Amino acid sequence: MEGNGLEQEGLPFPIRQSDALWEFMQNDHLRERLGERFCHVFHACKHDELLQFERLITETEIEWMLKNA
């Protein structure tokens, strides 16, 4: 990269963690650099963390649901 990186066009970072994990597993360059085993374990851990997070319902969400039900 040359010049100001903020002024250059490129692919945006994924907004959702699930999209980022998918992109991570599709990236052959990363798998070559980090190793297949590391990428597999990293993806499995981050995917599990995401599932646990998505199952969590916060007090704010409960209050909002009760108020708007």
C-alpha cells in the first residue's frame, strides 16, 4: 500500500462476527500463513463464543420485549 490508506478504496471489514468468521475460513493466504490446524481451532473457538453470546438475553432486551409485547 502506498499513500494514505484511509483514502484508498478496498473491501470493507465485515460488520457481523459470523461474516468475519466465514471470510476468515475462505482466506487461503491466512490458512497458509497461520496453518490449517490453528485456523480450524481459532474458528471453532470463535464460533462457539458467538453461539454463546447470541443465546444471552440481557436485562435491557428483556425490558424492551416486555414493554413492546
